[in-house]
Amino acid sequence: MLDSRINDEYVSINCNTAEYDGEPVVRNWLVKEFRGYSTRWQIRYQNLVRGMPKKVLTILMSSKILEENYFEGLSIDNHKNVYQKLISMEVAFFEYDSFINAECTDIDFKKDIKTTMFRDLIPMLVSSARTSHLSGTGIRSFQKKENMGVQWSDRKGATLKNPYLKIYHKTIELKNNSVEFKNEYLFDFNISNIVRVEFTIKNNKHLKKYGIQSQKFIDLLKLSQEKKTSILEETINIHLMPRFIKPDRPLKQITPSDIMLFNSLYILSNKMYLNKYRAVDYLLTNIKDKTAKSRAKKKLEHIYDTYVQMQDKSKKKEKMISLFDAICWQ
């Protein structure tokens, strides 16, 4: 939500960058319908400052308000268009400064990935999910006609320890649940094989966990890609076991060749996907002698280029690795 003071009231605007999940709890919304999406407006009381209820104008919207720019998500480049769109609806008026200085809650971030490997990824995510016996936590997978993917928590019940995270096939979802919107605004786009990652930051406390001190809309729009990626990495880490664990150096003094064998066995036992460079680096872990390390690296790269890379399953592996990296699963 974007919450901004206007005279003695506040404006509250949802700043999702992805789909709104679930119907609003509050009734009697004023609904503005468009081709394939809508916005909902209502004046209500909401606890915004130190638990004190304030009268606010709540505007509920999804990123579909961006129409043909839907896949951009709400950004510093297009937020003025969103402001003008809201004002043009002639439901309420608020100054641009109030809009950009609004305070946000329930902030959704998204990342779109092009991949043909998502169906193979789902069982791997399920098997690597951290176990949880609490109600509403843990992983939930779905493979239905209208969508497929995995989800942890939900937007309403998410907490710092159990943040909302959803990875799903956006192409399938659009073709089955958003046909009118797709046909109206996305007919000129190649929307094949798109997987979307969504995660939510609930409130100020959640923001501060990641070192973000301001809830203002404009400050959130200015967050760097590196900062958003680091939040996604931490969210993924909360819900998934690591892809691999760095091996400890054996306690006894052993030769560089034995260290390579040790690392090889370690990696094999954990059945991890590694590309050429990460595999070689891993096998060279703990070798201190520069000359021995250089020779071993050449030998390993030769073996990889001569034998491993020629296998068909290795090509599939490289695609999976790219997908792992894209969703920030380390």
C-alpha cells in the first residue's frame, strides 16, 4: 500500500509489481473496470502510525495498470504514468508529491525468467525445501491446467521468518486466467516460456531487516537491482536448502591430488549441478600451491572440454544451472 497524507487524511495505494493474490477482505469497494483488469477504491480506517487508526483512501491495483508495459513492473521510469492513470479515473485527486512520498506496505517484487526447464525444476525445489511442521508454512506445489509452480506462505499470513515466495509459470497463468488482458495489451509480445518469481516485503520492520530505512514510495523505486537481488537470495535461502555446501579442508595433511579426490567425492555425494568453471574451482578448493593448482586446473578443464561437454545431458545441466542462478538459488 502507498500511504500518504492529504490534508487530514491519508492516501493508501497498493504498489504491487505482480499479481494481487486473493480477494480483498474489505467490502463495498468502488470498482473501476478496464479491459482485463480493474482498480478498487475505498475510504476506511487503517493503523498507520504507532497503532493509531487513520482515515485513508485505499486504492487496490495490480501491475496490470501498466497495460502494454506490464512486464516492466512498477518502476522509476513508469510510475508517473501510473499516477496519471489513477488521476484520470476521476475517483479521487491527490498531488504527485503525495503519491511519491507515500509510505508503502505489502510491497511485491517480481523477476521474470525465460526458460524451458521449469517443469524439471519443480520436483527439485520440492525435494530441497526446508521442512516445516507449522500450519501455513513449508512448500506447496501445484501443476494444474491453469498454472504450475511452487509457493511458500501467502501474502496475508507471511512473516519475517516465513516470507511469501512464489515461483510459477507466467505464460500458462496468462493464457488461462488473464485471456482478455493478454489479448488486449500483450498481443505484440512473445510471452512464451516465462517463469515469474514473486516475493513480498510486508512492512517497515521487514524493510529494516534488509537495511532499508525508508518506506517512501520514491525511495523504494530507487532501490538498486543489487539490493533487490540480495533480498531474493535471502528469501530463497530461508525456504530452500543450499545447492551445495563448501567442503571443509580435511584435518590431516594430504596431497593436492587427494584433496581433488576428496572434493570430487563430496560433490558427487551431494549430487549438485555445477558448470565447468564452478566445478573446476570447487575441485581446486584448499590447494594452496600455485604451481600445483595451475597444473590441476589445466588438466581438469581439458577433461571437461574433451568428455563432459560432449554429453547431451550436460547441455541440459547448463540450462538448469542458468535457471538456478536466475532464481538466486546458491
